[in-house]
Amino acid sequence: MLLESTNSEPTLTEQVESRIRQSTYGRIRNLSVEEVQGRVVVCGQVPSHHTRQLALQGVLELLSGDRFHEKIVVG
């Protein structure tokens, strides 16, 4: 019996989460990425404003500014 392999692509939220982790070099804590009513909501904590900017830059590489909402806390 042959099993079909599912070669599924990562979801949009998984892509965004991965990009944020890469762009912040893992310096974001409690990262949560959800899709709500067609918009991606990103929540988390970062140690500095610079790291917050890196996270936002990572998101903007995948989405336009009107497609996401961020709740990233510095401190």
C-alpha cells in the first residue's frame, strides 16, 4: 500500500513567524502570530526598539503594512 506524501507549503502565519525569528536572531519572546479577519496579528516581547524594528522589517518582507497589526512590546 502506497502512502501519499503531503508536500504542504507552510501557512502564511508560519512563514511570518519564521521570518520574524530569523530577522530578530531569536531575540523575541512569547511570539504569537495569528490570522484574524484576513489580517496577521503579531505579538511578542523584544529587548530593544532596534529588535522591534527588525521584527517589523521581517513582517514587511512578506506582507504589506495594511495586512498586519503588531503588538510587540519593548522591555
